[in-house]
Amino acid sequence: MGLASEVKWTRTGKLKFTVEDETAEIDCILPIPSDAEPLHPSLDGLMDDEIVGVSGFFISGGRDAPLFVTNIHKPPLGFHSKNSAGQENAVCAAFLSDIHLGSKTFLSKQWDKMIKWFNNDDLARKIKYFVLSGDGVDGVGIYPGQEKHLAITDLYKQYSELGKKLEELPDWVEVVMLPGNHDAVRPAEPQPALDPEIQQDYSNTTFTGNPCDFSLNGVRILGYHGKSIDDFVATLRSVSYSKPEMAMRAMLERRHLAPSWGGKTPISPEPEDRMVIPKIPDIFVTGHVHGHFVEDYKGTLMVHSSTWQDQTDFQMMLGFKPKPCILTIVNLNSYSTTSIQF
């Protein structure tokens, strides 16, 4: 048992990797069975730095002989029993991500439509919490040539305008806001909450870091913007940008939000690894890739929050179509869900 590294597929379809611990490392070869079904676990691959156990055999007794792996062992993820807010606290939480205010592709008319719904619909009166999973603004200097795509070129004005937009929500709604990779915090994860100078433009808003494990009326929620989805897409065959829920499953199975060091996700070398999932949450929410998905997975409600940004030029070039302007609403007692398209 140890950390997997140097993971690669051979031309003959074998999975080669190294397993190392504090004492040694050993080369491993996993021949994929010719009769393996498409969902065979070994066909998905491994991520660098994830912890696995392996069993197999040696053909020769040489010191550098590889281990021919017959099985890869991972800790089983059992069924999680959710906490409930209780009938007396049967309020709802709404989930959204990637507003990208300041971008020319921010969908202003749809936002106004959502605010009108919040102030007039009976279901909206049950919503006590509004969780925003990062990238509230488009930011400045995030990628080369970004200024061409900005309607608001000043970072602080972007945050000020976002604060005004959130002020339009009814006063019974409390906002919980995480940062993302477009926000004005360090890019390395875990990320701290937004600076107090930015927070002063907001009322009725709780600012947290990314990721954040918090409780709403007794329901345990793990909020993560989701930057590491990029690494899962690049590594595991089951994961794609059109299926971010597969990355969320993989995170829960590995008990880790970003297991790979040195990949697409910048990670800060903290004394304690804050990307570990020490306790399985009742609700697991991400964003980042502008999709939308709701599913119960082994007792955890997974919510991949929608964006409020239209298709960008970069997404169009890749042929990727986002799923914007979908508000996900979860009853914290019954866990019934509603997705509303604006």
C-alpha cells in the first residue's frame, strides 16, 4: 500500500505505475483482462498521488522486478446516512456557481428574471440559504487577453456590482460565498475567504474559504469550487467536462478533493492537508465547469451548480456548451430537489 505515481498506459494496453511509501518504491504492471467490461475499475486508470493497495505476483526474484498486479484495492465507500434538518426546520437551500459578473457574457436579463421569481414565488419563500460556489466575478488578468471579454474592467467595481446584485435578493435569504479560481484570492488551494475590503460591500453574506465544510440547520455541506475537476478529466477515462459528476464521485471515493500534486490544480503545501474529506457530507456541491447535475450517490446528495455566464469564445472553440441559469433548490429536511431554468 502506498502512493501511486508515474501512471501511464502502454501501447499494449497495460497500466504501469509506481507505488511508494516511506521505505521504498516498486514498479507495477496491471494487464487489463481481455474480457474486462467497460466499467471494469482498472480501465479508468489511476491518479498520481492517490493512495492504493495492490496485490499480485513476481515472475522473477530480482531486486528490480516489477509486481504484476492482479487487483487494485481502495477503501470502500459505504452508504452514508444523511442528517435531516427536521420538519420544524424544513427550509430550503439554493445553489449556484460561476456568476462571472463583469464578463460581457454575464446573463443580466436572466438574473433579473430570477430576482423577480425570488420575490413572488411560494417556493422561494422557503429558501433561507443561497450558496455560491466560487467565481462570483470574472476577475482581471486571469488569462491572456481577458480584457477584451470584460464589461467591467476594474476588479473592485466587479465585486461592488455583484454586491448590488445580491442585495436584490429578499431579506430572508442568507448568502454563503466561496471563492474560486477567478476570484481575488491566491490561486493555490485551499483558498482563504475574500479580503475584508471586498466583504464590506456586502450584507447578509457569510464568506468562507474554498473548500469549506459547514452546517446549515444540522445538514453537513461540503462546498468546493471544483478546480481539480480539470485533473480528473485529464487523468480518468470516466470523467469528462460534460460529466463533472463522475469527478465528484471520484473525489468521494478517494476521500480527497485534489489528490494529484503538480497537475492543473495549484495546491499550497500546508502543514495539514485541507483537501482531505475526513467525513462524508450530506450534500457535496461543486461548480467550475459550468455544467449542471443533481444526483444522490451512496447517500450523499451531489450538486454540480450551474453558471450565470453564457458560452464564451474559448468554450465555443472547444465545442463545449455550458448549462447556464439553472437554480438548484434542496429541501434540507426531505432532500427533495427542484431545478429551475431561467
